[in-house]
Amino acid sequence: MKKNYVFSIVALMLIVTQSFSQLTAPFTETFSSSTSIPSTWTTNTLPGGTGSAWRVGGTMGYAASTITNRNSGTPGSSRIWIDHSGSDNGIAITSDVINVSALGTPELNFYFNSNLGTYTLSPLNVVYVEAFDGTNWVRVDSIRQNNMGVWSEHFYNMSSYVYSSNLLQVRFVTYSGGSSVPGGTGLDFYFDLAIDDISVIEFSPCRPVLGINSKNISASGATIEWNSATGADTAWIVEYGPSGFTPGSG
């Protein structure tokens, strides 16, 4: 009887372990293989929250209707997005536990998009980026921006959020803005939000610059300006050549 009891405990442990699949870094989730949320991600409403779930595929609303998969020009192709059709609060999409043993310094990297068009909304709908520290969910960042249909890259050094030496778990939680919050104005359903190409990879401190601009252009020279992607960069490698030249040969 005792042996059977021990066997039952082991079998139960195996079943429980297998019921929670685990992602292994490095990886990128493109949301391009189907029209449903991948099995390694879960969408749900947090306690006290209201609204609809994150979804894959379909067409976003109003000015965001042209937002597609970041790597595709096909309208309505796959990416995850939230249909803010009312007061959507505490709507989460959560990764499975991620094994980051293969990474020296794990980076969470993804792309965000939105388009308010000519409508007005204050404050904007928001997405909170959160990580599980082994006990609680911790806020990493908040994204409350109108991208006007242009994908923006977001990246974070996640080393301080690794727990049990090699595990990481992340989620994205959205809340409505506008008249859904005290003092707010405008209707949240004009402002759907999208995320694509979520990666957990090796962190790189060397990032492409932002906002490249040229001025003082003459026959013999020009002034080129840019913004640091991290705010901490102090040195850059600059290559130049005739239009269409191959980087590395300039």
C-alpha cells in the first residue's frame, strides 16, 4: 500500500509538471502561425478587471485598421491586439515560464503599435509590461503612446527579474483611458493596441540610434544628428558611402 501511495505521488508530480509547458530562451514569438493565441501564452482578465481578451488576427478598429503583422504588408495578418470596445481593464496576456539558462543577460524585446488618427483621448489606453519575481508581479514599464501606425521597438534588461536562478515570466496588461478614468476625456474604443515579435534573447547594450536627421547640407558636407536609443550611449560607429552601399564596406 505504501509503494502504491509513493507511485501515485510521483505520477501526480509528472502530470502537474507536464501541464505547465515551459519556453526556452532564446526565442521569438511572431504570432504568425495561426489565428489563435499560441499554447505557450495565456490571456485572461485579472481579478477586478473587465473587458475582452487579447486576440490574434482580425482587423483592428478605426485608424488602426491598417496595422498588420510587423513583418507583413497583409491587412489583418497576425499580431496580438486588444479591442478596446468599452472599459477594458486588467486584461492580461501572460507567457509560460521561460528558461533563460542559455542567456548571460536576458533581454525582453517586442514591438508596439497604435493609431488614434484624428480622434482625441486623454489619457491614452495603456499597456503595462510586468515580470514575475517568484512571488509577485512587478511593473517593468508602462506604454501609453500614439504610434500613428508605426511599429516601435521596446527592450529591457531582465536580469533583475530572474527567479530560481534561471526562470523568467512576463505579461502585458492593458487598461482603458479616456472617460473610463476619473477626469479623462474621449472614448477608449478609438484606440486599439497591438504587440508583435516578442523575444527573450541575449541583451545587447549596442542599439541602433533613433531620430536620424540631416541639416546644413552643402556640396561638400552635411551635419548628421541622432538620438541614443538607450540614453546611455557615448560612442558610435558611423559608416557612409554612395546611396545603396553595403554596410561594412563604407
